[in-house]
Amino acid sequence: MLVTVSLGWALLQTGRYLLSPLLPTIIVDLGITEATAGIALAVFQGSYALVQYPSGEYSDRWNRTTLIVPGLIVIAGGFALFGLTTGLAMFLVAATVTGIGKGLFAIPSRALLSDLFTTNRGRALGIYAAGTDLGGLVSSGIAVLALTYATWRTPFFPVAIALALLTVAYASMTREPYDVGSSSLELRSTVGRLVQSARQRETILAFSLFYFMVGGFINFAPTYLAQSKGFSESLAGLTFAIVFAVGFAVKPAAGTLGDRFSRRGIAVSGLLLAAVSLVALVVAASNVAIWVTVALLALGYKTGFPLADAIILDGAPSDGMGADLGAARAIFLSANALGPAYVGIVATYGSYDAAFGGFVVCLVVAAALLFRSR
């Protein structure tokens, strides 16, 4: 199950991160502005965020499989729609459908691993989270090929087919029956658990600021490199791959260290390293300096993903892990959804440097909040 759901996460992230290096071409082809592109990506992240809590609650009350399989089917359909996109309206529909499917899959799959790995929860979640970076690496290479030999729409079809095949594999492997029970939600009690102490409230705020920064940076990094640093689209895409190469190694290691030492202490160190590296990226002029700062930035912020999930799950009741993680991630990803809209608007009417400078402040404040709540 660890291999299967991690591969599913890697495949859907391959399709999702195709959007970042292809975004300059998509903007030109659809005839939209950077601000509109940022809002479209915010729609994707917003639909993903909204589904987090109900999918977690229902995965606790029904079972994990009942949410995972439909989630994979919807994601595959969403990527097929990206491949068929001819205008902004269809692009928005594809983004919404894919976001909903991702939301259906994300929490039950993490909760499944938390069920199976109790003593090594951080390591399991780190391996799972590394699927993001495996997908990002693959998508960076695919994007270069698509820009050279095909159109930006072409690579979404093989991703959709691969997800459909994985859905069949998972459905044939799972031992859980499909069980749909009560559809009521206990949002008030779940949110009450998450914010019952100042420590927990500060933790939620810290990771919301972290996810806000990630949403803006990860969606616009290739465009920033192309427009502000003078990189070609291909070189920007390959530089973007550094983020995922580093993350692929860092996430399992961060999760393992979090099992052995302080999860919050490791997260604080990562956030501060990311803040310093982001400042260095803005002022860097040479290609080598940019590559080094991108690698250090990734080293810093990629540690946060498995640690954030594990910290929430550590404090959740055994029969409410999906609900608590879903509600927390709904908050995190709502902030994440605002990130690309923020960058798109600030870059359109100001500059990318100004937008990224705001993210430095977010990272420093997040680190301070987590340090105080250790």
C-alpha cells in the first residue's frame, strides 16, 4: 500500500507540476495575463483545499478505499480535460475537476499510511511526500520535450492513462469493501480540537504561512526565472527540477529525523534556511549562484511537508485522524491557494522580487511561531 499510494501521489503530482514549466506557453496560447493565470491556479488549489476536510471525515467514518478510488478516477478525468483545453473556461473546469479529485485522494491516502505505520509515521509520510518531487522531476523533463516536439496539452494524456491503470491496480489490491455511511460532518468538534490551545493555534498559523509561500513560489518559479533572471524556458524548467531533486532526498530524511528528534525544531531550521535562501535568490545574478540558492531553498522548505502532516496526526485521536488532518490541511491549502494569485497580481502590477520579498517575511514569522510553541 505504501508503494501504491505513493506512486499514485507521484503520478498526480507529475500532471500537476506540468503546469508550472508550461505556464508561460499556456499564458501565450490562451491569451491571458499572469494575474489571470494566478487566479486560475488559485481555483485549482481552492477546490483541492475545500475537499480536504470532508474527504478526511468520510474516510474515518466509511473507509479509506471508498474515497481513494473515486479520487483517482476524478484526477484522471481532470488531466484528460487539460489535454482537451481550448480556452480559459475549459482550463478552469479542468483545474477544478483535478483539484477535487486530488482532495478526495490526498487525506485518505495519508490516513491509510498513518493507520499502517504507527512507530515510523514520519518516515512513511516522508516517502509518500517524496512522490511530489519524483513527479516534479519527471514533469520537468516531460515539459522540455513537450515544448520542443509537441504542444503543452500533449503530456496530460499519458498521465491520465497511467492514473487510470493505477486505479485498477489499487482496486484489485485493497481488502476494504466500499462502504458509504452517514454523510453528516462534525466540523465544529474537529476545528475545536485543532484550536483548543494557543500552541495548536500558532502551529496552524505557522504552517498556513508556510503553505502560502509554497503556493506562490512553486507555481511561478519557472516564469520568474525566465522573466527576471533571463533564463530560456527550457533552462528555467531544468533549474526548476533542482527543487524536486533535492526534495526527493530531503523529505524521507526529514520524516525520519522527526521520528527521532523534535519535529518542530527541524521545521524551524528548515524555514529559516528557506528564508535566507529566498533573499539570496532575489539578489543572485550568475547562473551558478541561482542554482545553488534554488537548491538551498528547496533543502529548507521541503523539510516542512512530512513534518506538518506528522505534527497534526500526532495530536489527533485514533478515530479522527482523517478528519483532523483534513481540516488542518484545508486551512493550509486555502492559504496555499492564495499564493499564486498573490504572486500573479504583484508581478503584474509590481515585480516578482517584491512578491518573493513578502514570502521571506512569511517564512520568518512561521519559524518564530513554531519556535515559541516547541
